[in-house]
Amino acid sequence: MKIIEALVTGLTQGAMIALVALGYTMVYGVLKLINFAHSEVFMMGAYFGLFLIAALGGTANPMVAGVAGTLLSMVGASLLGIAVERVAYRPLRGRGRGALLRITPLVTALGMSVLLQNLAQLLFTARFRPYPQLITGQMTFPGIGTLSKSRVLILVVTVFVMIALELIVKKTWFGKAMRALSANEEAARLMGIRTSRVISMTFALGSSLAALGAVLFCLDQSQVYPTMGVVIGTRAFVAAVLGGIGSITGAMLGGLLIGIIGELVKLTDYSGGADVLVFLVLILVLLVRPSGLLGSTRAEKV
């Protein structure tokens, strides 16, 4: 019974991690850039959600405050993601040659991450802020046991979001443009695709998913503080690499695997070493399959 409960709890944890990992993998798929500032967008999304939910009534009006606050925090995170792309990454696009073409945006991403983290400490102070308890109570499932309603909500919302994202990528104009840009930016531009707009929309979509994951995570089990994005962001990045960086399905799979591994480790005497085991699994997978579980290896012209 404990194993089943750990698996279900791991799925909810992994679902939240997968939402954040999708932002990493989408940006990499389009720009071949690791956006390390994404973890701080996750953190800022949690703050947006906290203040908006409180402003909309909080526990006095949980349904409206929860839904509207989450949606508005996703909009705020989208605007922040677009601002980060335009200020930090767009001016560097196409500049430099060889290794500098990849290293310069990477260093800029690290700098933007530190900037957002310190900006949050300046604006919100370093103290921990609890989220209002909008979702309370337990649900009983035969053969599984009891689960909090918040974790059931995380699973349902994540499954819905992942299906919607797959449909967006595979069936819409934006998804086709994003895949064309990932394959060859210059060819996509020659075909009439406005690459700057597609890149901004990719950042906006990834950032909104990070905000959704942040609000769900905080409603379930966490307080908000300026460095909260470090741990979750690291796990999400590992999930994206484990599943295959650039693969949306891979990011989902990687997040779920990391969540399950973490919860199963807690059943052993080495409960504090969950992250150690996660990184060991990542190393083993990359040694056997460098492109990740569902990633594809591409030949690069030089």
C-alpha cells in the first residue's frame, strides 16, 4: 500500500515538475538555448499567484480567487517571459561566431537568473509567505488510499495541459511554425514565418506553464520565497535533459520519472538522497543514450 501511495504522490510531484520542464525544452527546441532564468520565472509566477489570489478574496471566495488568480498569474509570467527574451536574448541573436554564439546567451541566462532572484528579494524580502488554503480535504480511492484534493487537481490539470500542448504543437499554425523554426531558422524566415514573434510566443507559453506549476505547487505544499526556483528549476532541467531536451513528450516523461524516483527513495533509509539518485539516473541514461530517453540526435553542419 505504501508503494502505491508513493507512486501516486510521485506522479503528482512529477506532473508539477513536468510543467516547468516544458518551458526549458520548448525554448531549447526553438533557440538551442538553455534558459536558466526559467526557474526564476517559476518563482515570480508563484508571487504573482499569491498576491492575485489574496486580492481576489482568497479563502473567502476560493473558487473565483483560485481560478482567476491562476490565470492572471499565467498572463503575468507570460509577459515576464517575453520581456526576458526581448531584453536579454534577442539582442544577442546571431551575434558572435563558433563557440561564442552559444556561450554568450548561456552566460546572459545565468545573469538574468541572478537578477530576477535578487529583484524578488528586494521587492518581496526574503521571508517565507504562506499560500491561502483554497483546496482542503481528502479523496479516497479504492486500492490506492486517500489523496488530498489539491494533488488530484494537479494530476487532472497537468494531463489536460499536456494533451492541449500536444494539440497546439501538432495541429496549429503556431506549432507548425515553432517546429519549422526548430528545424532551420533561416529557411523558416524565407518561408514567411515571423521568427521573432514565434520565439516570443514560445517564451510566453513556456512561462505561463511555469506559473501554472508554481501556483499548483504552492497551493499543495509550499510557501513562497525568492530562492524557491533553484531546487524546482534544477529538477525540471534534469527532467528535460533526461527525457530528451527539445522533446515535449520527453519533458513530460522525465518529470514523471523524477517525481516517482524521489517518492520511492523516501521509503528507504536514504530519504535525504533523492536528488543524488536522480542525478545518478541522469548520468546513466546520458552515458547510454546522450540524447535522452525520447530525444533525437541531429547532425550539425560546421
